[in-house]
Amino acid sequence: MMEQQRRSDAITVARLTAAPSESVIELFRRSFPRHPVSQVDSVLASAFLGAYAMRSILLVAQERESSRDVGFLIGGDTLTLDRTRVEFIRKHALRIASNSTRSRSLFRLLLMRLRPARSFATAPYFEYQLRFIAVDPQARGLGIGALLVKAFEDELRPSLDGYHTWTMLGERGAEGFFTSLGFVRDVVSGDHVRLRKSLR
Ligand SMILES: CC(C)(COP(=O)(O)OP(=O)(O)OC[C@H]1O[C@@H](n2cnc3c(N)ncnc32)[C@H](O)[C@@H]1OP(=O)(O)O)[C@@H](O)C(=O)NCCC(=O)NCCS
């Protein structure tokens, strides 16, 4: 507890509006290796994270003393998140597809290129979503993930009115992390679970 407290004091969380550092890009690629963008190269991953930074919320946790980036979070309102993702993937579909080792991904990407962007909604548009969060494996279990989620909630709170709730889609393995922060299980689908937390 003491260690966690000291650790939290040693971390700053900042909101970025452009592509993050190389270490955040590599953390994204290592933490989400099955994501189509991770399978291409760090230049494309950098552009992907930069697109979210410009249009949604990208938070980066940094060690105060060493200035080392140790975690990140991406989230925002579901409409903007979905548009950013679909527009980016459509724009780079052929490059991503040619790097994909899975024929299912290839099929989905080609389909995405043909269909209008609005058909890829993942949640109702009056909600906010935490889409990606990762902490450097060497810095896990020290409260940095919780700090990022709290900073995200603080970013959202001013724009919420009485009707907003908050959802996220996460890998099933991280469910305990989210439930410890007050999320409750909503829907399970394959490897993913959607959890919900109201910030009302
Ligand atoms: C999930 C992740 C971001 C957690 O970051 P972290 O900095 O290690 O988490 P914290 O130290 O802030 O943990 C906060 C709480 O969650 C708990 N927790 C963390 N990971 C957990 C897990 N996998 N299962 C159960 N509980 C977990 C901690 O014990 C702590 O609980 P406490 O406050 O009661 O002590 C990190 O493990 C990670 O990067 N995982 C890989 C990427 C990923 O799966 N992201 C989620 C899908 S988008």
C-alpha cells in the first residue's frame, strides 16, 4: 500500500494531442499484438495512435524522475472513436491486409473498405468508451493503470450530463482490473467482455 502510494506520487499523467513516444508505440504493439495495425510496423502504429490523440483522448503515464513513459490509455465518445478507427483502417486497408497473416482479418478489412463507416458502430453514441489501456509489464501492479483510469474519468466528467454512462470493451484477462475499479460485467462475446460503469 505504501509502495503503491509512493509509486502514484512518482507518476504524472498527461493528455497528448499528437503521436506519442516510441516507447508508447512499442507498448501498444506488444500489448495488442493481434490488432491489425500492430502487425504492420511502428510507423503505421504511430499514425494510428496520433489519429486518436487528435480526435479523442490519449493519456500517457510518465515516471516523474526518469521521464520514461510507462503506460497509456485511449478513450472518448464512441462515435468519434469508431469514426477514427474506421477512417484510418479504410485509408490503410490494403497495407494492413497485405501484412495480415489471418485470412479472416483480411476479409474483414476488405469488407470495411466497401461498407459505409457508420455501419461499424460498437455501442450507442451517447456513451463513452475506454478502448485501449496498457502499462509496461515491468511497472504493472503498482497502481499506474488505476491512475490512468482515474485521469480518464476526470477528463470525461465535465462533459457528462445526467444521461451518460460509460462502457468499455476489454480482453477477458483484464476483467479483475476493471471490476476492482467499480466496473460491472455487461456482455461477454468471445475473448472480450464489455463492462460498464456509470459516472453519474
Ligand atoms: C490491465 C493493466 C492495464 C493493469 O495495469 P496495472 O498498472 O498493473 O494495474 P494497477 O496496478 O493499477 O491495478 C489496480 C487494481 O487492479 C488489480 N488488477 C490489476 N490487474 C489485474 C488482473 N489482471 N486481474 C485482476 N486484478 C487485477 C490490482 O490488484 C489492483 O487492485 P487493488 O487496488 O485492489 O490492489 C495491465 O495489466 C496491462 O497493461 N495489461 C495488458 C493490456 C490489457 O490487457 N489491457 C486491457 C484491455 S484494453
